Amino acid sequence: MDKYTLEKLDLKIYHEKMKNGLDVYIIPKDNVNGIYATLSTKFGSIYNEFVPIGHKKMVKVPFGVAHFLEHKMFEQKDGKDPFTFYSERGCDANANTSKYKTTYLFSGSNSFSECINYLLDYVQSPYFTDENVEKEKGIIEQEIKMYDDDPYFKMYDGIIYNAFIEHPIKYPISGTVKDIYEITKDDLYLCYNTFYHPSNMFLIITGNVDVNDAMDTVRVNQDGKEFDKLKSIKIKQYDEPNKVAKKEEKIKMDIEIPKLGIGYKIDCSKIKMNINDIKQYLSIVFDLKLGNTSLLNDNLKNLNLITHDIDFTFVNTDKHILVIIMVETEEISKVKKMIEEELQNLDITLEQLDRKKKVKKSNCIYRSDSIYSLNNKIMGNIMSYDEIILDDYKKVEQLNMKDLKNITDNINFDNKTVYIINKS
């Protein structure tokens, strides 16, 4: 077992790779009552073309398989419902699927050994039949239709779809209704056997836990199971163009106030930095220009042009970062023009950069108090950098004007897609 120190946080992180390849990370905190555990596979909605374990040729499965798998893992052969299991022990359980991973989790303060064993057992015991797969399709169809009725989900997915051309990130995590009805039991097993191999998964435990007992529990659990050997998973690579697929789309929905969305597709191939570091800089830029303390945000509010703060987020592939901006307004054209004019000048001062760096440092301290934030920090590090960042302060301190200017000089805001939802 390896032990590392999370610098300036007075926290230790313990790591061990099980014989089957499962990575286990534990951050003990004895000043809290609860425990939070997440078991993740590096399998998200974008991975629908790959070479399965034991195969030589690439296959293509319908979109939505990763999300469908997440649903089906909660149906066990013995009929026991994992949600019931955890609630009976005073714990909460859940799962989620993103573009790049699927995570199963529980939190609570009781029966840790029993709960961690059960988490590993139910996720590592798939039970798919033709009947239970068909039954799930109707459930997921209703979930898809529910999201289709939500204007913000509709806009978010619509901007991503219209921004990308080749990359499968353009498709919704849950797939379409048509995709769902094409999924078979064999598709699920094919994906499960490849991507749910322990060597493609990682377990993170944060909270009031004895490290040695917890690691022993996981070790015994995993040593009692057999898995085929898995070489590196070959996934289809995509040559995504820099242009957007569709420059503008307007739809109508049953809403009270129209909504404006803008997606800026940024080519990062010329910037010689890790794309997640580029996102760090972009988060500073957009926070200064559009964030809830920005001059533009205040002006728009004072003029009664927006009903709430401007919302922005990022989605990325290995080559592009898509900046998604969403706002609610009766004055679509005016607000769109003001946002675009604000982004024409990306000059950032050293004072502004230093101020945002201080905010990021304070967030590091705040995060250390929460077992959920700590867990998410480790998860994010693994997915973004394939390693744990032990000194977040140092990483923040390394943010500098030279790199910031290099990034802002290489942003082309002409490459965008606009999404407008008007009242029906």
C-alpha cells in the first residue's frame, strides 16, 4: 500500500492496486461521522465503437448503452434491490453516467464492511436477460422524454449536438428512444465484459474509515473473484473538424421566458498544454467576463435583461473545448450582442488573475472539509490526468499570464453555434 500527502490539507491518501488491476484510493477523515464510497468505470456514453475483450475487430453498439448498463446493474439475479439493501442500513445509494465514466456510490455511517462488499459484489455481478432488458426500455424511454420536456436539458444537448460533427460526444448520454430499442442483452454483456473489468475501474473511499481494515476488506473481496486478463482497450479515434455542425437553431417550447444558448467550439490543438489545464484558464476568463460578479452580468441585471445569472460550463474532447453559455431573457438579440461584444476583449490583468487564483486556493481548503468534494477531486484527477494531484495549491500557483495570453490569443469566437428557445 502506498501513502501520499495531500499538501497543505493535512490529509493522507492511500493507494493500492489489486491483483486484478482495480485501483483503490482511501482518504481517512476521523473528524466526520460518515463514509462516502464511489466505484467508477472509465466507460461513458461516447464509447460505442471499440474492440471488445477477446475480439480482434472493432464493433459498434447503439448510443445509450453506458446509461442502460447503469440502470441494469441495479437488477440482481437474487431479486435483491441495491437501493433497498442500503436504505435498510441507513445509507444512501445512487449511480450516474457521464460522457466519459459511470459511477456507483453509497454514503452513510453504518455497516461499512458490509456495504463496501455489497457495492463490489453487485457491480461485479451482471444479470441481463432478454426479458429484463426489454422491460427497462420503456422506463428509459420515459426518462428521455422527461429530459426532452426540460428546456435547459434540451438546450444543453442541442448545443453539443450542433457543435460537433464526427465525435460521439454530440449524442445524448441516454441515447435517443430509437437507440434504446436497438440495445440487446448481448450489447450489454459485450460492453460490460470489456469496460467493467477491474483494471478499467477505480474505487475511492473518503471519510471516517480505518485504512487497513478497509483495504483488507476490498482485497479479500477481489481475491475471491476471477476475471479474464484485459489488455489496453482499443477505442475508435475521431478526426473532429474545427467548424460547428450547425450555426443556429430555433425551437419553440411551452415556457414563460425565452432562452438563449451559445456554444463556442475552441480548437486546442495549437496550444501545447493538457486540455484540462486549458479549461482552468478558460474558467478564469469566462468567470471574469460572464460570471455572477462580472460587470456584464451586473449590467444585464440592472437593465432587467436577464432573470438570473449567466450560466456557463465546459465540455471537451481530446482536441476541442466547447464553452456552453445559457441565459434566460426576453431580449434575445440584445443580450446575445452584449455577450459577443464582451468577449471581443479578453485582456486580463495580473491583478485579476491573482484574485481568481486566491479564490481557487480557498476552494481547495473548503473542499478538504467535505468527504464528497474530496472524493470528487480524486475522481476528477484520475479522469483528467490519470494521476492524483497532490498539491492543488502548487497547480493553482503555476497559473501565469504567459500561458493565459497564449490561450486567449488562440480562441476564435467566430466558431460558434446559437440555440434559441422561444415561447410556443
